[in-house]
Amino acid sequence: MSAATEHRAGFVAIGGRTNVGKSTLLNLLIGQKVAAVTPRPQTTRRRILGIRSDPDAQFLFIDTPGIHESRRTMNQRMVQTARRALGDGEVLLAVIEAGPRLRGEDRELLAELRAMDRPLVVALNKIDLMPRAHMLPILEDIQRAAPEAEIVPVSGKTGENVAELLATIRTRLPKSPSLMPEDDYTDQTERMIAEEVIREKIFLVTRQEVPFSTAVVVERFIDEPERKLKTIGARIIVDREAHKGILIGAGGRTLKEIGTAARIELEKLLGSKMFLEMHVSVDRDWTKNPRKLSEYGL
Ligand SMILES: Nc1nc2c(ncn2[C@@H]2O[C@H](COP(=O)(O)OP(=O)(O)OP(=O)(O)O)[C@@H](O)[C@H]2O)c(=O)[nH]1
Ligand SMILES: [Mg+2]
């Protein structure tokens, strides 16, 4: 192999404020849905590895919860998880949402990532929402805030410039053979993917506080390949009695809507018929209890 095509591989940690499109990019970059994506902030709660194996490179992308300020125990845990995961990146991919100018929080994030002293690539995401001509000021702001970083404007929605983003990241990866089996695309088990998808549907269907204090734990996962059937038993945990009623809805309608949406998507993702059972239980104030946070996947 010539130097240009010499194989490269390594960890690429994706960091950024909440809701900027980190998980959207992860799913797009690996061509598989492994991370929940919703229009609401604080969707991602744990570190998720997504693997892309090309002939000349293997990218081990680490999706992280969004960095944000909060005094809630659960949110602090999420931000701690994010910072730790970012520490494992050999290349850092900062995701910033396109806007008129660079925001204060993004400036802080860039400073934090620069201080880690790894190759830094900045994806200016959601450029489909902004006319090209208006992008110059924010591009200049980023350039000034992180002079050594490579900036790639992209859209996780249309896929625009994503090939260029990959090429840019590739040149910054260490020369190395693949580090993981090339058929793998994630470290998430089917159980974890089921939890993530159910939680995503809860975020999409319920309002206000409910999704932010709800967790999903798959307690039963039975795979019967000869019947092409997977049976999933999931517990949905809420932290207040009032939320239980909201989640279930009148006549069980809300829970049914969540279940149907999750089942349809999981059948597609896991390639088999799915029997999905869910029940809702109250675990008072679990979001404030560090031990419970771990138990519920944070
Ligand atoms: N228009 C547009 N929307 C996008 C783009 N990328 C992501 N989105 C939307 O932005 C919202 C947030 O996307 P996520 O991928 O969940 O963002 P995230 O950074 O992972 O968010 P957290 O995990 O909550 O921190 C979703 O509604 C996405 O569909 C984009 O390039 N263009
Ligand atoms: Mg996310």
C-alpha cells in the first residue's frame, strides 16, 4: 500500500452541546441506527460505540451525551460520562450547530477540547438550515477559537459533505490495522438497542418532564431464530406516580403508541418479528440516586 492508502484506525470521540446532531451523525457515519435521535435535548445518556470499516480505515466513533449545565444528579452523570468518553478519543470531533455566530457554550467546548491536545475536527452541522452566504461569520469564529482545527460544514439530515468529513477524520487517525472485527458496527447489544429505541419513542410521544425522568430496562430478551421471533419484556421506570398515568395514557393509548412505534422500528433493525411487552413502574426519585442511575443504564 502507498502512504496515501496506508490503513488507519482509531477512536473518534464525538462531543458537543446537547441537540446539535451528534447521534444523527453517528448513525449516518456508520450507516446503521444505534443511537436515539429526537428533537429534544438530553436524548443520549450513555457512551455508544459505532464502527465503520472502510478498505483503508476503521473508524471507532464514540457518541456521547451533550455537554450542558445542570444541577440534577442525572444530568451531572451524563456530562461526566461525556467527558470521560471524550478522553478516549484519539481524534476529537466537535459538533457545532450552524447559526449566525459561535455561541458562548461552543466557545467553551472548543477550549476544553483543544486543551486535550488531540487532533480536532469541527463539524458545523445543520447547514441545510442556513444559506451558504450567511455561514462566513461562524466559520471565522470557529477558526479563531480553534486555529489548528479542520472545519467541515455538514448536514446530518441531507448527508451533504459527510464524505468529506470522513476523509478529513481519516487523515488524522493513527496508522494501524483494524482494531475491531470488520463486520461489527457497534458495541451495543440487541437488548441495549431495544432500550434505546423504546426510550426514543417515549421522547417522541410524551411531553414536558416525562421523558427526562424515564428510563427503560429490558428485563427479558428471548431469541427464537427458528421462529424468526424475538420476545422483549421491558420495564419503563418513571420517578413519580403522576408520570405513570401520563405514560400509559387514557385506556393505555399512549403506551400502545410507544410500543407500536418501537416494535416496528426494532423489527426493521433487528431483522425479525418482535413481540414487545412493556410495563410501567414507579421508582420514586430514581434520577437523584447514583446507584439507581447505574442500574438504569446511565
Ligand atoms: N435540519 C437538520 N436537523 C438535524 C441535523 N442533524 C440533526 N438534526 C436534528 O436535530 C435534532 C437533534 O439531533 P440528535 O442527533 O439527537 O442530537 P444530539 O447532539 O445527539 O443530542 P443529545 O443526545 O440530546 O445531546 C433531531 O431532531 C435531528 O433530526 C441536520 O443536519 N439538519
Ligand atoms: Mg445524542
